[in-house]
Amino acid sequence: MTESDRSASTIAAASGPVLGIETSCDETSAAVVLDGRVLAARVATQIPLHQRFGGVVPEVAARSHLLTILPTVEATLRDAGLRGPELGGVAVTHRPGLIGALLVGVQTAKALALAWQRPLIGVDHIAAHIWACHLQPTDAGVDWQPPKPPFAALAVSGGHTSLYRVDGPDAFTLLGRTLDDAAGEAFDKVGKLIGLSYPAGPVVDRLAAVGNAQRFAIAKGMTGRTDGAYSFSGVKTAMRLQWQTLQAAGEPTEHDRADLCAALQATIVEQLTRVTLQSMRRAGLRTLVVAGGVAANSGLRAALTAACRREGLRLVAVPPVWCGDNGAMVAVLGETLLRAGHRDDPHELDALPTGEARRLSLTATGS
Ligand code: KG4
Ligand code: ZN
């Protein structure tokens, strides 16, 4: 037993609701979860602050987190009717993300855990997105069950596009990832190019619903590979060329924009669906979880639903409300890890901007 294990284990075992804190990017969020049920959740979004820059400005994000984190935590506890010392533990995203932004959440969580004498757990942001599949949907029937490991999990966000085999809350094996841009990044960059506001993903989703996906011919990506890799730089270039052609012919219309969005979304969704199912077949996995900001995309949800039905697979799509960054996903993963006996020393937990997640075994099996 290390020094840090010893000091952490002097704090009582976790039972009771867990507070989750998430500040890795542009949402200051907190939530309280008990047995996978969300008792309270707050998100103080920074999107309007960053919109005029067309993307997240790290220093602005960190300063804003600093101003809003304590009021957000206080409001969440008030909503849940709880005081800090009544919690079973405090969970916080400590990696990966913007370092200044992460530090605010981590330092706050450490201080609160020490002040309240509650156990602390640092969680990985991508693992938390995936573990949001354990949050009970509000419309869950009595026999709703979270997916049982092993299952496949597609994490699609602004920073990540990766498929994992999940064997437990601390056992993730990488089956495939993007070679270049993340899917959300492709949505955001193409959206910015054609004049949509940040973040463009939800706007593309809305416009795609009224656009004609057939008008612009965009080649399918990664058809020749069978190693589980994704790639979205090709679709980005194809969209730029189409946009330049439209501009050369005059001022592009709303109609043009909607058709481009429909083509962009169809191309990204087709590749995500095809490559994911191919990898699942190879790995012999029968359940798919889809999580992360892009998992809210209506086209992706529809395509995965149809493909999984066709192949007799179970699809667990994280409810749209928990797809973007939120405290509930952090709390539910924290709850699982704390109950399994994991702890972090509040004097030692670090914020880490990148790198392999400490509790993920990222073994690439594609070749
Ligand atoms: O998970 P998230 O909130 O933050 C990261 O961890 O990156 O994901 C944000 C990403 C952004 O790229 C945003 O444009 C995208 O998710 N997104 C969407 C949709 N809603 C959010 N992309 C496509 N369709 C959507 N409905
Ligand atoms: Zn995220």
C-alpha cells in the first residue's frame, strides 16, 4: 500500500450520492447521482463567451470556470437537498482536456473532498462520456438495465472519435480511432467555413434535416481499410472544394448550406456506422454504446438504430441530454469506481491535459 493509498483509505467508504464535477472544456457542470439516477444537475455553458471567436479560447474558459464553479456546485447541492458532508464522494474529470480548465475542477474537488472529509476520485473524460450509458433514462421502464460488459463503445465528440471494447469501469481496450480529425471537429470546422455559429454540430444536424444529401457527391471515407480506423479530413477537403465552387458561382444560399450540411452529415454518419459495425463483428461484440457530443446527432442515432436492428445487436445510445459535457456522467462513473474501492489522494490528484488515461488500458488491436 502506498502512502497515498493509506491516507486516502482513512476516509470512510463511499455510500450515498456522488457529486460529479466537469470543467475540461467549455461547460462548467456539476451533478449528483445515486444508483445511476440523476438527483440534480446544472450546466453553466460558456458557449456564448466563445462564439465570437469561432471556437474555445482556453484562457477565457479557465477564467469563466473559476467564476462559476462554486455557485454551480452550491446550486446543484441545493437542488438535490443535500449538504456536502452527506455525500458518498466527490468525482472530478482530471483528464484529458484544457489544462487551465481542468485545474479549476480538480482543485475545487480536492478542496471540497478535504473540507467535507469525503472520498475523492479523478475520472477520465472519455470514460465518463461512455459510462453515461449507466445513467437511467427518465423514461426507463421497470426492466431497464445498463449494458453489461463486454460491450463496444463509440466515443464521438469534439476532440475524440474512438471505439473501445469495455470490460468494466476501469478496463477499456482501444479497437479503433480517427487518424486525423474527430467527427465533432469535422462538423465544427466545415460549419465554420460555411458561416455557421460555434459549435456547428447541432446547427448542421438541424439544416441537414431539410437539405438534399444527394446533391453533392462526396466520396465515402476509409472504404479500403479493415483495421478499425476512422478519418474525416477527406470529407472536410471535399466540402471546402464544393463550397469554393459555389462561391465562385455567386453568393451561396441557405438552400446550398442545407444541402452541404446534409451531405456532410450523411458522409460522417455512413463512415461511423460502417467502420463501427465492422470492428464489432471482428471483435465478436453484440452491444454498442454510443456517447459524446456527436452522439446527439439525429442522423447518427437513426443510422446506428437501423444497422443494429438489421444485425440483431443491442444499441444503447446515451440520452441526448447527457451526450454533451455534463457532471452526471462524471458522477455515475465516480459512483461505480468509488463503490469498487477506488480512491485518489486529495493531496496528489493531478490535472493532465493529454496522454493515456490512467485507468484505461489503451491497447490498439487494429493493425
Ligand atoms: O462531448 P462534447 O460536448 O465535448 C467534447 O468532449 O469535445 O462534444 C462537443 C462536440 C462539438 O464538436 C459539437 O459540434 C458536437 O459535439 N455536437 C454535435 C451535435 N451536438 C453536439 N455534432 C453533430 N450533431 C449534433 N446534434
Ligand atoms: Zn466531452
